[in-house]
Amino acid sequence: MKQNIGNTERVIRIVVGLAITSLAFIGPASPWALLGLIPVATGIFGWCPPYAMLGINTCKHKS
């Protein structure tokens, strides 16, 4: 798994994912809020399967 998510996007994914996941515990307690774990996981690992399938890479490569 080659990293395909840049650092800025990783931070955004983690913050937004945690905000969505927090809805499972506060606010409208819906099991759908657990879908926020997906952006958290992709942000932590730095790899997004749909990006890999579509050939998208937001990582800056050093030459």
C-alpha cells in the first residue's frame, strides 16, 4: 500500500471523521455516525482505496 493521501488531506479526514463519529455518542445517536471511522482510518494510514482505483494521488513526491 503506497501512500496516496497528502498530509493536509490526512489531517482534514481525521478531524472530520472524528466529528462525524462523535455524533454516535452525542446528538442524534445513529449507527450511521460510525461511518466516520472510514475517513479516520484512511487519514491514519494515508491510503485511500478509491483513490488507488482511480489513480488519484494528493501526496507530494520529492524528486
